[in-house]
Amino acid sequence: MNILVINSGSSSLKYQLYNMTDESVLAKGLVERIGMDSSILNHKPTGKQEVTEVSEILEHNTAIRKVLACLTDKEHGVISSIDEINAVGHRVVHGGEFFKASALVDADAKTKIRQLFDLAPLHNPAAMMGISATEVNMPGVPQVVVFDTAFHQTMPEKAYMYAIPRVLYNKYKVRRYGAHGTSHDFVSKAAAEFLDRPLEDLKIITCHIGNGASVTAVDGGLSIDTSMGMTPLEGLMMGTRSGDLDPAIVPYVMNKEELSVGEVNSMLNKHSGLLAISGVSSDMRDIIDGAEKGEPNSTLAFDMYEYRLRKYIGSYAAAMNGVDVIVFTAGVGENAAVLRAKVLNNLTFLGIELDAEANKVRSGDPRRISTAESKVQVLVVPTNEELVIARDTYRIVQGING
């Protein structure tokens, strides 16, 4: 069975085509600048030359049509017909309380996703554009939606409720939902497999550290707490997002600077975090480079980032009354050895012993970076959210096919 995985943004569309017989990637690619006359499609077929096409792509229907044309092209395609795609899996950021697991796309699912637009205004509408475009270009092909929030639906009420009037939860479902759930789910299971230990016996802290970042406490395979909140703004300091802050700052700054709701929202999401403190970049590579050169603002940005990450790890060890495994994943988590070292060398009270040489090694495979004597195992596990989506899609479609 071939599964097409789609991650649709408002002006972009990522895709991967999987052969689920061996979970191999037949092709992957990215369409950028949708809505412009100079859109870019970058297509990477496995074992063939990469193809880049610049053309006018004004909406997602055209983007999907061009992706399918690339996949079936005689020279750089990987299948002979669209009919060889058996199902499509979509990443959807917000499932609210409606979705505790991945689901088949039907009229009810689409209605519920639309009802959640307010909770993920940048993401859910874009996902619906991808779903609608797929329906137009691939009528009758089963579609599955996989939610970033679903993994965190096991959080207890004490973890997901905010200490604000309950009427806001009753009327508007204001609560913690978290994000990056497919990643936290994947790497926690991969860590248990790597260690050859039952997942249900482990207390794991997973650190998905990229431009967006979150930490999750996974107890026995279940998410019991996570750092992102009702939206992806809460929690860790990130590339351009503020993370945790005193809520009173918002009305104070709005009043002083005469900002609108939209302006303050943009400030906290797009102009804060590493970018704001360093004044240079939202990219951790640039921050580390600046800190190593002694630039004070980059040094402060790095120190703040590390400090907040370390605090969350410590708090989740307390939440689970212990920790067996800490996992680093995503772009920064997998590659920033200096950040991992700083965090772990400041967590020795947990019994962590870092293997400094192992920490420096780069690899595309799961690896251990703690010593044999370390009381807490520390792993770097490359994440694969697309594979999670493909697996869930395959499982659900297999179920409806009997």
C-alpha cells in the first residue's frame, strides 16, 4: 500500500510518499510560496535526480495537482498512476477535545476541524485547504487526519486546566492542549525500543527542540503533562516565540504602546524568543556561534534558553516522581551538542552522567549520550512525524478495508 503524507501550510505544502510494505520513502518534496506567480516546487524522488520547478501556483488545488504530476512523471516520477496511491494522511495541528486519536476524514471530522479554527487559526484552516484539494484531485481516495494534540489527551485534569473561571472552559474549551504530539509519541516509543525495555515501565521526558519547542512528561507511554498550552505560544523560550511570561505583561504593554490584539499577538509569536534577546537571529546555530565569539546578547539568549529548558526537565521529573530516560529530538535537540551538554551538566543532581565524546557524534540513528553509570539514560532520537502519520493512515485504512 502506498500512502501520501501531506503537511499543508497556508502558503506551503510538504509531502512524502511511502511504500508501507517496508515503510520506505519513494519521494518527498515541498511546494513553497503558494499564492504567488513564482511558486517553487522542490521534488526529491528516491534514487533519482532532484527536480525544482518555478511556476504560478495560486492555491492548494494546483499545488496538489502539480505534486501528483511529479509523482507520476515518466522521468522523475516514482509511480505510474495516481491510482497507485491508496490513501492520504494529513497533519492537523489542533484536534481539541474532539479527537483523542487519528481519524478517517468524513463530513463529521471536517465539521469538527472547522470548529477548531479559532484554536489554531494559522494551522487548521491550512490543513482543511489540503484536505479539500486532495478531495478534488483524488476523489474517492480515503483520507486520514493525524493531530498534534491527540497524544496529549491523556493528561489529567489537574495538568490541563488553567486556574481561571471555569465558565471559560465550559463555553470555549480554554485549557492546555499541547503540540508536537506525533513527535513525542514517536520518540518515546523509539527510546523504549532502543533500550529494549517495556514502554509501560518507563518515565520519559521528551524534548522536542526546534524553532518551536516543547517538553513532555511521558509516564508509561502516556502524556501526563506538556509545556505548550492552549496554543503553541506557552512553555519554552523558542526561536521567535516568548514562551512563558506574566500574563499581566500583555495588557500593560498594549496600554503603554497602544497596541492592538493582533499586534501584541504578532509580537509574542513572531518577534520574541531568541530573536528578541539576541537581536541577531532566531536560529540556534547563529546564537551558539555568537556566544562562542563572546557576543553578550547571543550569550544571554543561549543562557536563557538553556535555563528554561532545564527548569522544565526538572519540573517534569518532579511531576512523575522520577525519570528513567531523557530524549532530545528535532532540529536543535538532535544537532546542538553544546546545548545538550550545558543542560545535562546542570542536572547532575538527578544522577545524570554525560558521555562527552558520545554527545559530539552526529548520526541519523538513535544513540545514547549518557555513560554506562548514569542513573538516567539520555538519548538523541531523530523524530519522524511523517512516518507516524503514514502508519496511522495505513492502520485506519486497513481497518475500513477489513
